[in-house]
Amino acid sequence: MGNYLYENSLFDWNIPISFDPGHPPFLGFLLAIFWKIFGHELWVSHLLILPFTIGFFFQIRKFTSYFIDATNKHFFLFILIIAEPSLATSFVIVNPEIIILFFFFLVVNSILFKNDYLKFIGLIFLSIISYRSMMLVAGIFLFDLLNKLYIQREKINSILNFKFLLIYFFGSITGISFVVWRLITKGWLQTHPDSPWASLWQFVDIKWFVKNCFILVQRYLDFGKIFIFLFLIISFILFGKRIITTVKNKQLLLLSISSVFFVILVSLISTNTIGHRYFIVSYIVFITLSFRIIILFFTRKKIIYSILFLGLVTGNLWIYPKEISQGWDATLAHIPYHSLRLEAINYLNKENINVEDVASFFPNLTKLDLVDFKGDTRSFQKFNKKNKYVFYATVFNLSDDELKSLENDYTILKEFNNFNITINIYILKEK
């Protein structure tokens, strides 16, 4: 979307139907502005992400200072949080995640520290980044309401006053305006019959719903987070209700669930793949709760902390067999792919194999220029089981049928390896 806005008009938000995902082009809009100012370069894209990353660090520092009184322990909680693989990955790739996280914690901190001005500003931006960020706005509203009602013991009449409702209404006006504009101008929000993502947004049956429940649990345990949740389960077994006797522990438990309540609800009832990144805010809150429990209830704090930290760090090394879908954009394990991809393309060029005669898979089907910013307008073909050459990387999530075709119908022409990533150039077997 950013390239479309850059090449046409910054304010032409009528994205072509062929690649319109329905989301507000917030990140694309910012990228287009930066490209026009600094040049259409890859480093400029990362430059845009940098201020939000720094802002996120500041907000996390403030968040931890609210829940941890001892200032000498803030740094250790901060390190434990950024060790979470899905969060760490958002620092090195260009997607809306770190922007969402920055504004989310800006709003949450404004609630905790009672700053309505910053709360309003955060809501204005959070509600226009994506549909998922809009759901996080609804989750924050739920937390704010339940926190005041059940934890701070305020009366419902005093909570739902004019000012409280006005902040959320006008704070959400950007998102509301976008949704209304979409419905008026296009008549649909997320997908349409000709959308490439049409199959991902259907209501599920009971069997698929149960499957989604298992996937959701797996997302919370994946990439080393199982150590966090095993620790929480053991802690609740050992100390029971004593853990939730403190106000701050109650707030963390409430925030960890309410913040992503609507994201979880939509994920469970739709056929859309449940991404690891969808729940990063919840991971962070659960990690913070774990850290508080270590401080308040355990004597061997350093040992437990080290286990949790190493567990999260080694989560970047969790690699599944190629038959199992892996969230490559949610772990640092994907990083070697980028250099391997360039190496494989150079091989194709040297062997005089035209890139446009080679098949590949998402996300490697777009123009090379839209990835590398080198002016190369060639693109790979879509795999149809008959292509002479195929470019395959282990970071691509393929169907069982596609994997079977590569195994039975093709032979490896060239293989590239770097750490845990492999790229194969296949050639069709002669019959």
C-alpha cells in the first residue's frame, strides 16, 4: 500500500482491489511520506520504524515503573520483556506492530497514571492503524471500565460519566470515520469475493472453532513462552489466591485478558490464521505479572529469572518441520532468509535463468523492487506444479499438496543454507 501511495497520491486511500486488505493504509501513508522526503530506499523504511521503537521502549519503561516499585529491578523486567521473540522481531522488520505497541502502551500508561490528554492522543492514532488496533481500543475500554468498577471499586454512574465516554468516542473517531468511509465508498470492510484473502474471513463451524482454540493456546506457549505459563501455573498452584490479593496483580491479570478479548473473539470465530503477533500486548503483561510473582513470592529469584529469560531467548531457535506452519514473521529465526534470498537470485542471474520463469510462494511473489528497492521490476511466477523452476525457502508455509509436488515432481538444482534456513532451487523432472 505504501508503494501505491508513493507512486500515486498520499491521500488516495482507494487501494486497488487486487491487493486491498481492507485495513487503513496508516503505515503505508507514513512510509510514502518518508520516501518522498528521504528517498525510496530500504533504510528509510527502517528509519520510520526507529522513533516508534524508541517510543515503545520509553512506554515500557513507564509501564514497568508503575508495577515494580524498586527502580533497580526495572531494567531486568525490561530485558525479560524484550526477550520475547515476537516482540523482538517487531524491532527489525517493517510492519505496523511496533507502532501499534507504542500507542497501546501510551494509552494504558495514561490510564494508570491518570493523564486524559495523552490517553486521547493515543486513542486517536491507535484506532486508525488497523482493524486489529481498533479491537485493541475496544479492549482498552473494557480494561478501563472493569478496572474502575471491580478493582478500584468505583460506582458505575461515576465511571460512565460524560467525560469518560467523550474521550473514547472522539478518541475512536478516526477509526469510526474510516469504517464509515469504507462502507460508503466500497461497500465492504475486510474482504470481497475477488479478494486474495476471501477464504481467510469466513465464519467457522464447530470443528474449526475447536481447532482455533488449540491454535490459540499453542500461540501463547510457542517460541519459549511455555516457560512463562508453566511458571504462572505452578505459582498459582503454590500460592493460590494470595497472588491476586494485590491491586497491581489484579490489574495485570485483567489487562492480559481484556486487552485482547475482542482480538481473540474474532480469531476464534473466523477462518483467518491466528498470528503470534496478534497477542504481543498480552504476552508482555503476562511476563510482567510473572516478574512480580518472582519478586513477591520466591526466594531463588535469580535462578527462576534466568530460566524464564533463557527460555524466551531460545524460543527464536524453535524450528518446526516444514509440514507444520510456523510464524516466521514472529521470530528472529527468519533473519538468515534475507541474505540467502539475494544469494539465490544472484545464482539465477549467473545461470541465465530468468526470474520470471521461476515459480515461488507468498511472500516472494511480488516485484523484486518492492522488497529490495533496487529498481528490478521482475517477479516470480505463482507455483502451479508445472513450472520448470521453483524457488522455495523453508520460511514459506506451503500446503501438504504443494510440498508433495516438490518432493515427487522436482529435483534440487541448487541448495543454499544459512544457520537454520534453507533455500532450494528446484527443476522439474523430465518425464
